[in-house]
Amino acid sequence: MAKSSATLDWCIVRLGEDHNWWVDEVSDPVRWDVDGLSIIDPRQMAHLIELVEPLRDYGLNQDVMEAAFIPFRIEKEAGAQRVRLKRVKDSFFESEEKLFALADILDEENGPYADLLDHLTRCRVKMLNDIFKFESKLTVDEVEDEIREDQNASFIEGKAIHTFEELCAILDYVPAGWETEDGEEASKAGEDDIDDDDLPELDADEEEKLKNDESLKWDDDEESDDEDGEKKPKPDDEDEDEDDDSPKKSKASDDDDDEKPKKATKRKR
């Protein structure tokens, strides 16, 4: 009589509508409940490894992450959008093979995956406290409470939280009102793009007309701006009987300089 396997040797996974992989069948259905059981695909695992790399300077233990997942490789197709995975013993950090990662959640309170969540949160908090000058130090409890609040909202809506999303919530966490350096650079680049794109363009004939026609006043400038998609505000303090000898801007280049949008000030930290 064949002895039944006491370990999880294989599983069948399907690609969900959310483009994440979910477990349908397992070789050990006694201990593993497949209801809402997610699995990380090779592409997602590679991304997670990149995200944890900066945490090495803040105490990241690679072995804790290795122990939190059960590695699988693709064995064969199992139907439409389904594949059968075979358990292996390879390292996620050293293997060149594309591996799926199933979180070891048999003990949700004190198991290897629970240890990983706690470990990553502590490392992330250390990094954020080092990067930002908070008025008071950020704590692990504060981060956990905020992430748990978002998770509870998903549970209330009946949404299962994928393992990849749960880990990214920790590894991408930044307190409200603060941004990482990458976020600042992206914001700055966006502001520069706005400056270039919003500059009004005038052809040579129009520029010459503005230069030589002294009768052109603010009203005419507003009409010209409407054609370019922008409108110049008329000064509130301008009097109808303003001195005709007062200097007026007529060159398109001068108008452009006055009308360039100002860059948004950076968020204070």
C-alpha cells in the first residue's frame, strides 16, 4: 500500500482575472485550504527581490525570506490558464530557474511567513526613519495599524488579498505627506514637462504683427491667447484712462516669459 505524502509536493494554479495566480488544487488538501490561496509568480518574485535589496543596509536577513516561501517550478499545462507546479528545493536568490513562491501560512500567527512580514516591516521602518527627519520616530505599530486598516477594508468588500500585494504594501510604504526620492524626481520631471508643453507658439507673421501694431492692447492679447488654448488675466488695477505713453509688452517672446506656468513648490518635510 502506497504511503500518502505528508508534504506539499505539487499544486495546480490558475491565472485570475486580476492577472495574479491563485491555487486551485494541492497534493495536501488536509493541511492546505485553497480558498483564496495565492501564489507569487516568477516575475513578481523578481520584483520583490529588487524591493528588499535596499533593506540589506537595515538588517534584512535573506534566510528569513527564503524560509517564508515554498518554491515551485512549472511541470506542465493543466488546461486553459492553468498549470501544474512541482515543488523544488532551489533558492529564490541564487537559482536561474523561474520559480513560483507559495507563502508558508500553515501557522498564520507564528509561522515563517508571519515572521517575514514582521521582519520586513521592522527593516522598512528603520530605513524610513533614516531617510526622513520625522518629528517623532515612526514605529512598527503605526505602520502595521495603517496597513491592517487597508486590508480590513478589502475584507469587508469580499476581496482576497494576494501575497504579492500584501508584501508590496510593506515594501512600498511611505507615511502620508512624505515621498521617497524617486517620487520627488518623477514629480520634478512632470513639472518640467508642463513648462515646455504649455508655452504658446506664434508663427512669424503673428509675431511681426504684435511687434509693429502699437494699437494692440490686453483685449487683443486675450483673443490671441484663446486661439492657443491659454488666457491671460487682465490686471485688476488697470484704469481705462491709463497713460498711452506707458510701456506695453508687444513681443511674443516677452508674453511667453510672463505667461510661463510657475513650478509647484516641493512638499515640506
